[in-house]
Amino acid sequence: MKNAEPEKSLSATIADAIRTAIVDGRLLVGDRLPSEAELADQHGVSRATVREALKRLAAQSLIRTERGAFGGAFINHLSYQEARAQQVTTSTLLLGMNAISFQVACEARYALERSCTALAAERRTDALLDTMRAEIDTQSAPDLTDEAFCASDVAFHRALVDCAGNEVLSYHLAGSVEAMQPLMNMITFTARSRAEIIELHRAIVAGLEIRDVVSVDRALATLEAYTITLGQSVLKARATR
Amino acid sequence: MKNAEPEKSLSATIADAIRTAIVDGRLLVGDRLPSEAELADQHGVSRATVREALKRLAAQSLIRTERGAFGGAFINHLSYQEARAQQVTTSTLLLGMNAISFQVACEARYALERSCTALAAERRTDALLDTMRAEIDTQSAPDLTDEAFCASDVAFHRALVDCAGNEVLSYHLAGSVEAMQPLMNMITFTARSRAEIIELHRAIVAGLEIRDVVSVDRALATLEAYTITLGQSVLKARATR
DNA sequence: GGCATTTAAATGTCTGACAATTATTTTGGC
DNA sequence: GCCAAAATAATTGTCAGACATTTAAATGCC
């Protein structure tokens, strides 16, 4: 039997040990780790090695460090903001690096987004509907760049998922919606296609307003099909170039 | 105007610079970064500082390092497996650290899971149905521990989302399903409740087999309601203890 | 009691060294 | 000339020690 262990470095091993302790709940939010010098003694390594381990954990927002007396490494409270930022980074890279077809990525994104329509229709607030209407106004500006149009599109859809009034759902969906932005940015939006998209956005807001799930779902399905069409035409144009 | 910058350390600054270059596509998969010594020269810092920066990136699976001549730090290809592992870690911590109510977490999880039923009914394969049946058999063993029951439950639901035949969707849903496991592990499953859950699992498989989306959705909705009931009874028992 | 100063503990960084690993190059034998 | 073994060089992994910087607490002065 071959030994399949990839010979992890000491700093990776120490980081894993601490990470496991955090995930398993043996270390709680706010707890302070021993000082770097103490950790070095405990694990029988140098301070530099401990520091590399701690930087790995800091990169995952698992700990934060404070300088000065009674400073040190503290188990971090993972906020929705930090968690979402990490998820967006990971998802964006995954889509960018794995030669995902635009169609597959789009299908996943809209499937996930539809999962919030029932709750959104039930719980939507006037404030969020106003946010969505404001983004529609932004998108209607004729001299908008494609990037700005995409950014407003993302903001619109984030408001839509926030309508569901479930922050865990918002966290997951934000990752899937925002990670699509680089792919969407490849599309050139003509005045014609923008008008069509804005019309569907209006239909979504109208459906939410009267709490009509079916019409929201229908608008989203149409939007998905239309977006895939746009994406494919871009790919075709690129192929024949 | 106060300067709100939190005074990032040099290693964090260097890590951010390289991370941005990767996300923006200036560094491509397989590219090799300069050696630690060269990076230290370029940024005017010591090798130790550069190493801390690189460890931060390695913790996000953005780079991998190889030792030896012509080794170094290479831009990593982010696999689904790595991306999912990271997402599960982040989501698990988010749920564990933010005093999320069991009901909110459960609602989000099943809402997301329902997003794959239409595609799953359309594309389910016999192999995946067999996997799901095998997990049902595992769950039926009378002397199963609660942890093993939960693990099999997760495997069952992962097979369900894989039925959708969209790897991006599987990646996102795996995060939301697996992150619930620690919360599910708090529940004590009686023989009665296990039987009920297994019955619903059978209904899901049966629905997929005949490609009947409605029955699958109904079974999932029932499962969601039942799971929330179980969770609330645990919380009530814990409160009165 | 209140304020300024000192002190101590901790992280952030630098330097220089050596160990371990590995692709390449050189050498040696035939 | 060819192949195997040994030397070489480049690179990461680790260590030890030092100094700089930051910050809370302790101290001392008035």
C-alpha cells in the first residue's frame, strides 16, 4: 500500500490542527490563542513556522491578530460580509478556471435564484422594491457602459434575493449571482437587449408587488433563456472572428 | 476626514496584490511566480514576509508550491473539490458563529435544494438513483448512530442535487447541504422519526424515477417541515432542562 | 484623584544560516 | 557513444536571534 500522504509542511499541519479545533467548537469566538512564542514551544517549531500557520488561518478569516500587550490571535467572528466575500472569490475563480460553459453557469445561477421567489413574494418590503426600481432607472440611462449595466443588474438581483428575508439564503445566492459577473461582462448589451432585460426586470417587480409567484418565476425563466441566447451569440461571434 | 485604513501588514498587502493579479487574469493557471527571494527584492521586504504572503494565498488554494530546482509557487487550478471544501468550511462556520436559528438555516437549505428538482427529474440517472437507494438502506439499519444517520442523509441529498447534472449547481448546493450537518447532528433521531424521514426519501426516489417533479417537491416540503419540527423540539427540550 | 511616564507583552519585520528537495548537468566507466 | 552515478544549482522549508512597533497595564508624581 502506497503512502498517499502529500507530506504536508509543518506550518500547514499546525494550521490544520487549529482550524479543526475551531470548526469542532473546541475554540470559541473571542478566545485567544496562545502567543506565537508559546505555540512555537508547544509544537516544537520556530516562531516563523507558527506565524506562517497563523497567516493561513487569517486568510480564511478564522482568526484576527491584534498587536500590543494582551494582543494576540483571536478566534474571529465570521460576519456575513466576510463569508460572502470569500465565497464570491472562490466561486469566481472556479467559474473562470474550469472552462465552464456559459449555459451551465447560467442554468445554475437562475435555478438557484428561482429558489427564493416564493419567499420573496411573501415577504418583499416596499423598501426593497424601491431599491429594485432605482436600479431599473439606472439601467435605463442610455449612455451607461456595459460594466455599469452589469453592476446594476447584480444589485437588482441581490435586492431580489434579499426580499426572501432569509440572510442565509442571501449569503448563498449572493455568491452565485456575483460570481457570474465576469462572465456577464463579456456580453455586449445593445440598446435592444437592454430594453428587453429592463422589461423583464419591471415584470419581476410588478409580480413581487402583487405577490404573484408565478409571474415572477415566468419572468425569471424568460430572463434566463434570453441571457443564454445573448451569451451564445457572443461566443459564436468570437469563434468566427 | 479620518483615514479609515486598518493599517494592513506588509504580508497582507503583498498577498492582496498577487490575489488581485490572479482574479483579474493577469496571472494564469500554471504560471510560476518569481522565487521568494526575487519577490522579496521586488517588494523590498524580507523573505519571511513574502513567505507569509504566499501562505495566505496557499490557504485559499490560489497557489501551490513545489520544492526543488525550478520549483516555486504556481497559480493553482481550482478544482471543484477544493472549491467545495472551502465553501463548506466557510458556510459551516457562518452557521455556527452567528446564532442562526435552526428554522432560518433549514428554510434556506430546502429552498436551495428545491431549485434542483426540475433539472433532477429531467436528467436523473439510474446510477444516482441506485446511490440514493443504497443510502436509504444504510439509514434503515436499526443500530445506526445519529452521526452515521446524518452522514448518510447528507450523502443522499448530495446524490439528489447531482441528479441535476450541473456541476456548478452541485458545487453551490453541496455547500448549503453539508454546512447544515453540525446543526443536524444536534438532533436525536428516534426510530419513529427515522422511519418518517426514510419514507420521504423513498418518495423522493420514486418521484425522480417517474420524473414527477411535483411529488418530489411535495416530499421535500414535507421533509423541511418535519425537520424544522424536530429541531424545535430539541431546542425546547434543551431550554427546559 | 488625575495625568504623564515607564514597563512589559505581544505582533511585525529583518537577517543570516542551514536542511531538504529536485531538475539539470557533469562525470566516469565501459 | 551510451548509460548510470555523482555533483551542481535553484528553490522551498525551517530555525535562531535580533530589533521595531504597538498597546494595555502599572507606576509615580502632583
